[in-house]
Amino acid sequence: MLKQYAKNWEIILASKSPRRSELIKNLGLEFKSIVKNIDENFPNDLNKNQIASYISEKKADAFDLQKNNQLLITGDTIIYSNGKVLGKPTNKKEAYAMIESFSGNIHEVISAFCIKTKDKKIIRTDCVKVHFKALESDEINYYINEFSPYDKAGAYGIQEWIGQIGITKIEGSFYTVMGMPIHLLYESLKNIMISE
């Protein structure tokens, strides 16, 4: 559906995430991936719903688009659990603590994206509540040892083993938890591409 509108656009995805790449490929879009290292720190006075959009925009601002047909997509995801903002864990201890905090609890996953063209910027955010069963310590350790928790906000992927055995309910979009509110991205891309 988007393919017909996208043929004149040079689409850039500024993300290392294989999940985001897969989701955007599934929209039928061709793109190139270019990642710039940016400082992902954010001001302390931002509320939980502003952080992912702030970082997404920061990632977009690292690019200076020169051509009228260039379209950049960036994204970011944070997890809000027990009053704390969780990003990616840096070691096994952090990963364990993050996943343990979800056990028997509800946490929020907030994903945002920024679409940037030479003269336009669109930023949208989506928030999902995720319910986890009570997890046993050997389940948490098995997941950390057998999978890759270190490149994911909150140390888990919903599509992986821990999500399959642990998540009992999602209030919102599965794909937002995966790292991209793809329903909102589709709508925004369509609006931009049709209006140009």
C-alpha cells in the first residue's frame, strides 16, 4: 500500500534495532540504515511520556537532510516500572533487576518515532501497559543466559521466550512494545507521502 507512494522517496532508518528494520520492511518500504552515535541522555524534568519522543527527535537532529525527497525515520523506547525509567541494561545484574521488577506487576512501554524531511518533522508517541505473571528466578536467569537482553529497553523482547511465557495481558499495540508504534508510523508516512 505505501510502496506506490514511497517510490520517489529516499528513506533512511536511523536505527540499529533489527526489530524496527523488520517492522518497516513489513510495510513494503525499501530503506537504507544509517546510524549516528548520539548522547541519549535527557533532561530530568521530562515526564515519562516525553522521554522517548525527546530522544527520537535528538536522533533526527543529528541528520542534515539536503534533498527534498529524503525521509528519515528514528525511534526510541523506554520502560516505566515502579516509578523508574528503564533503558537498556549494561550487565547481567542490571538485566536481572529490570526483569525481576516486572514479575507479578504491570509496567508501561513508551515508544516514539520522529519522521523528518527537509522541511517537516512529525513526532508521535504511544504507551502500552504490559502485565507479567510472577516469574521464577530460574526463568529470569534462563532468559538472560539464552537470549540477548542487552540491546533492549527493560532487558526483554516481547516476541522472545520471556514474553511468550511471562506476559499475561497487553493494553495497547504489541508492536509498540516491540519498539515502534507501526500503526501510527504507517498513518504518518501515508499523510506525508500523499501530500507531497
